[in-house]
Amino acid sequence: MQTSSDRHEYPAHWEADVVLRDGGTARIRPITADDAERLVSFYEQVSDESKYYRFFAPYPRLSAKDVHRFTHHDFVDRVGLAATVGDDFIGTVRYDRIGAGGRPATGAEADEAEVAFLVQDAHQGRGVASALLEHIAAVARERGIRRFAAEVLPANTKMIKVFTDAGYTQKRSFEDGVVRLEFGLEPTDRSLAVQYAREQRAEARSVQRLLAPGAVAVIGTGRTPGGVGRSILGNIRDGGFTGRLYAVNGALPEGQKELDGVPAFRSVRDIDGPVDVAVVAVPAERVPEVVAECGAHDVQGLVVVSAGYAESGPEGRERQRALVRQARSYGMRIIGPNSFGVINTSPEVRLNASLAPDMPRAGRIGLFAQSGAIGVALLSRLHRRGGGVTGVTGLSTFVSSGNRADVSGNDVLQYWYEDADTDVALMYLESIGNPRKFTRLARRTAAAKPLVVVQGARHGAGPRGHAVRATQLPHATVSALLRQAGVIRVDTITDLVDAGLLLARQPLPAGPRVAILGNSESLGLLTYDACLAEGLRPHPPQDLTTAASAADFHAALSRALADDSSDAVVVTAIPSVGEGSVGDAALAEALRSAAAERPTKPVLVVHVELGGLAEALSAATSTAPQPGAASGPDPAPRTGERAEPRPAADEGAPADDKDAPAPPSGDARPDDAPPEGTHPLPAYPAAERAVRALAQAVAYGQWRRDAADPGKVPEYEDIDERGAATLIDGLLARGQGLSLTTDATCELLAAYGVHVHRALPAPTPDAAAEAARALGHPVALKATAPHLRHRADLGGVRLDLADEEQLRRAYAELTELFGSPEELRPVVQRMAPRGVDTVVRAVIDPAAGAVLSFGLAGAASQLLGDMAHRLIPVTDRDATSLVRSIRTAPLLFGWRGSAPVDTPALEELMLRVSRLVHDHPEVVAVTLEPVVVAPHGVSVLGASVRLAPPPARDDLGPRTLPAY
């Protein structure tokens, strides 16, 4: 709550850009006294009907008194927000705090406000009122208001629907011909679900407008061949774009009407008709002029391939910020700048607005890359690996975000989630601007379709062009949180393609049991070893011998697929020599037909060629590769050539092929590709790569099954949430951020049922003896100096001191070894039951959110980094898996004959800590160390808590775009 001295300060943190239902953008900001003329102009454009609904009577114009009232606010008891596009209002909302009887009120005692909206008729149906309601509700909560009341005419069904669809707990009444709605502002599961659903639809629609435009203008098409703009224009034209295409170049001679067979104009404003997307390929200094022209022509979105922005330094970074602000002022979204472009292979669109010279094959894989160079390499690898007689796998859409100034991976995930043409999502990320949101979206997407991510710049700063919030979490922790959200994390782009092709072509395995068969015993054994290394459960390989025919492979694969003891099959094959040797095409058909008979299990093919020997034997056998299928680097066909059908064992790109050429055209499916509806078989050049992809699919399949029942956040009757809140408020009143004293820490944790063993200070031997008498023997004597704390290996702890004599002797030993009591800071603590020492931590990261971590105390966690992590709030299933996720978990379950410890009690402790941090965002860090887990019960021997004021907006706040 603001004090009287600052209640009139402008709350700049309420400003936000939002995506509306139709995919356009608007800016929401507080209304000030400077907005009088804007308000009057806005009101003049509102229909008489809308005015009547707002004021319950004919109200043709605002009086001077009205204008003053609606533009002068104290930002506490009276608040007004406006949704703007450019400099114009398109909607307004205001609240006035009220007390008993609905009269105006001030102060925290009055926690109700009356709310009212007005939206310009031309913008009704775009979700303006819904976005304004989210933001005014967040403002009201910040100002201590807990309930809204609204009076609406019964005929104003649109506004009634805005309130009733919001998901808040409501009361509805009808008096004097008016509908009165009252609703609490605390977020509920339903209100959050409504908010997230609206967010998804709006952001997906904003990406759809960029990927499926009806008309595209390429701005910056040079008059001479070559150059970025002219190349993209040709790529769109040659790709068969189904919409209208225009070339724009301000330097075109007067009277020139065409360029490369495309209608040409000197300015986008000269185009007679709408333009949905503009591809901007002019020098960075000319981009603002182009954006202004596009905004004036109502262009919906921009793909900016121009460079010279944040990647070039501070001046470019400011230029990038200005670009985003300018585009959003017109309601436009941006892909880029410094983008490689976008591709949509849908037959209804066929858009290749990129620097890739030819349209990739159409398929079911969505691809997102923050790097243009990596995007080129991925397109090329997917082309080489995606076709052939085992079946075609291609792209649905491709987005190169460049500097990711506006449209990000989060937006594209929103689009792919509901895109019926995308079955698998592949992402190359160099930064995650909002990890908290990304994990939320990834969890929802992964529940419907696989999401495979490789992250670059893992061990250093991200690219200079990416503006991201700093995270304090190490990369391993972020990776663990992504895996918890169902993301398939891989380390290289080779693994990305390997996993993507398997997931796009094959069903998910039901478990880790793997059958192995093939015509090479050695290759089968390599596959067997690789399965064991990846944690799979392989059966002994079945050797068909090198004399195996296609029929032998078909029969063996059919038997393996029919065997209920296997969940997946890996087929290994090497070229054979002789009159009856099996050809690649015959082998592929045999495997494909066997797999089609039982399509419920995944089948992977490992096919090894013998390099030059295969070529030398090509005259006598059919095992030679098709032209272009060498064992080394595999150059793509020349531009315009159709790719040759690939053999069953497509080797793919070598792991170090970083400068792969752009992919050739894939207009048609190979003639000998499998029929529609069958599962093409993925082929790999090495057993390790196939098995690694299979292991990722197995883990993802298990996650999908677990996600169907995510568990619940338990309720504990002994938790005193209100008492904890009162204590936290009192503590924070002393300062902005503080580490709690031992007594305050114990009191706060006790409110959530976490009890810490008392540790009494022992500055002298006599004080130690007195403390031991108060606690009761046996006791422990510990040095708590920073260099000795939690370091039992250094000898700073004495345990099981049964009487005063042993205690005094131990005290003398410690001071003799390590120095004076002032240096040691000794404490006395009652002995806890013997068990396994563990550590439980919770921290609120500014980017990733609240995270709970667990590991064994000491070297396992500190030296080896053996910690497991989960996002808060943690469910009972999360807690169970958290305990079992660390590598040293066997020590908790009776390793080498030791007694198993009480893991249910440990899980309950972690759930209580999770509840504390989730219920009170002011608790920014909790450390319990050590937590001794005994065969019966747990003992918390040390604890620390840090508090800080909560952020003004958190995950429960309204939808916003990243600030620029």
C-alpha cells in the first residue's frame, strides 16, 4: 500500500504490451491527466449503443467534469487503464474503491472496488476487455483490493460474458433492472486456466499470422540480381507461395511494374490491397522508415532479416529496442531482426520466406532455431535424413528467430501446441528469455507431442543479440527442470535430428526392453552394450548371419514385434557379398512390411556401409549406395534438382558437418516411399546414435505415462499459513531483505511443521556444560565457523558425548586443534538418531522461479554436484521421484545391507518446504542442512531462511510481452 507521500507517483511497472485474441498487439498503461484529448477522441468514436451500456442512459459526449474525473487518478483508490494502439485509445477500464453502501472510500479497510469498461466498437471481439480485466485486477490486488463489483445492463451480454468467463469466484444478482456481479480477485485454478488458454490462443494466432499470410511484400529487393531481398523474393516465388507476392524497392525507376515476374512498387503504401507480412531486407538505418510505412498500411507482422542490431553492440541494442517499440505501437509482431527467415510447407501456404534456396520437403516436424547458421545445418540434415525408400520425413514449419527481439520460442510453442500439421517440435536455443514460462508451455506441449531441445551457449553468456533475464541457476539445474517438464534434452544438433526422426516416424516404446536382430554378430553386440550404457534392458542379440535374405529379416522382425517381452526392436545390417545378397531396396521393403503388420512398437535400423568397398562391389552386388549416399559428408543435390530416393540405411550427416549446404527441393514424395498411414523406419549410421535416440524416446514415453497422473500438492492440517504470513510481514518491516536469526528461522519453519533441533551457543566450556544439561545427554559439539560448518571430515564435530566429562574433553580438543572459541563459534545440540545426512534447499530464481533441490550432504552434493531439482509447488509424485533421482539414492534404500531410511518422512519434509515457499513468495531461500534421515523419522539439525519483498508482479499476474 502506498503512503500519502507517494500515492500520486506514476506506476510505470503497470505498463505492458499484450497480444490480443486476433494476434495483434496493444499497450496497456495508466491513464494520466495528459490523456484528456485522447480520451475525448476515443469517446467520440464509440457508438451510442456502447455509450448507453456504459452509462445506462444516452450520453453523447463527455463533460469537462467527466474528462477531469476520468483522467485524474491517485493510482491507489482511483485507477484508470487504457489499451492503446499507437497514440490512440481503443479501450479503457477504471476502478473506484468503495466502502459500505457502495460509497467512495479510502484506505486498506475498504477492500472492494467498482469496475467499469468501455471498448471502441471497431476493436470489440479482439479480447481487449479481457486483457484489461486481467491487468486492472492485478493492480487492484497490489493496492489491497480483494473484490470487484460491476453493474451491467442485461442487454450488454458481451460485457457480462467478459466477467463470467474470467474464472473468478462470483456472486450474481438482479435488482432494479441491472445485473450486479461481485467477484473475488484472488487467482483460482479456473481463472489461471482461463488466462493461460487466452494467452495460448492469442500468441498462437500471432505466429499463425506470420506463417500463413495471404499476402507478402519483400521490402529491399535490389534492382540487380543477388542480395538478400532479391534472393528471398525468388525463394518465395519459386517455392510456389499460394498468396499474393509483392516486391518493394524505393529506388525502382518510375513506371517499372514488375521485378522477376512479381508486381513491384516503390513503397508498401502504393500496394492496392492488404499486406499481411512484410519481409524487411533493407539496411538497419532505413528500417524505421519501412516500419512506419508498414504500420500506416496495416501490415500485420514483420520478418526482419536486416542485421546491425543488438548483435553489433550497445548502439545496435538500442536500435533493436526502438524497432520493437515502434512495431508494437502499430500492433505488429516481429520475427528477428537478423533472422534467416520462415518456412511453411503446408500445401495451402507453401511459403519459403527465407534464405534457403529451395522449399524443404513437407512433413510433420516443426523446427525453431535462434541461429541462422544452425538453422541451415538442421534444414540440410533433415533433408538428407528425411527421405528415401524407408519413407519421407519433412518439415511443417521453420522459424529462425535471429535476435529474438519479439517472437520467441515460447510463442512458437504456443502455435505448435494446436498445429495439426506438427507432430514433433525441434528447437535449437541459445537463450531462454523466460524459463518459468517456457517450462510451463513445454510441459503442456510435451503432454501432446514430443519436444526436443538442444541448447547452445551452455557454459557462457548467451548471444549478444538476445536480451534475457539472468538466472542464478547452473545449466545442469535448468536442464533438470526442463526434463521435469517433459522436454527431451539433447547435447548436439546430431542428437536433435536423430531423436526427431525417430519420434516423427515411430510410436513411443511402452518400456525399456529391446530386441536386437541383424546379420552381424559384432554389430549386434555393440548395440547390446550401447543399450546397457543408456539404461535400457536389451535381450541377447539374434544373429541372422551374413547369409540372411530379405525374407529372413522379415520373419525375424515379425517374431520380435510379436514377442510381448520386448518394447522396441533394433535391426542391425551390414552389406553382404554374393549371388544371393540382399539389396537395400529389398531389405527396406521387408523391414517396412514387417513393421506395418504390427505398428505399435518402434523399429530402428542400424546400417553400416564399408565405404570404398561398397563402391568397388557395386558392379557385382546390389548393396552399393545410391549416388550421393557416401559414407562421408553427403552433399545435397544442386539447387533445383530432385533428391534421389535414399536406401533403407540413410547415413545422415556426419557429426561435424557444420557448414552443410541448404536443402534442395522436396516437392514430391519419392516414388518408392511407403504408403500413407505407415510408419517410415528411421536409419542410423552407428549403433550408439540409434540407441541414444531410443533411450530418449523411452524416457519421454515414461514421462507421458507419469504426466497422466501428476500427483497432488498435499494439505497438512497443522500448517499455520496465516501465522507465518504475520511473522513474515513483521520481519520484513525491519528491512528490504534479511537473513533470519536462528530463533526466527525455527519459528517460521515450525509454522509449516518443520521442527529444527535446537543448537545452543557454547562460548565457554561451562556454557557448553550448561547447554548439555538443558538439552539432555548425549549431545554433539559442533564448530559453526564458516570454514568448518558442515565439514565433519575436518574434525570440527564431536558426536555422542554421553556426559559432561566427555563434553569438556571434546571442547578442549576442538580449541586446541582449530583455535579460540571466538574463531570456532561452538554450539551444543542434542544427538539425533543415526541415519543418512541429506540437504534440502529451496530458492526463488529471478528467471526460473521457485526450485526445490535435494541431495546427500557433503562431498556427494558439494564436490560431485549430485543434486536433483523440481519446480515448486512440488506434488507427492514429484517428491517421490526427487528422492530417487540422485545417483547416490541407493544409500537411502539399504545399500550393501545397511538399514533403509524413512524416505516417506523425508518426502513429507520436502513437501512442507515446498508449501512454505509457494504460499509465501517473500521466502526467497531456505536451506536445511544437515537433515538426518533415520530408519524412523527425520531430524533437521541446521536451517537458514532468507526473506525479501515479493515482486510487484509474479506468475499469477496478467499476460504481458517482454518489456522493451
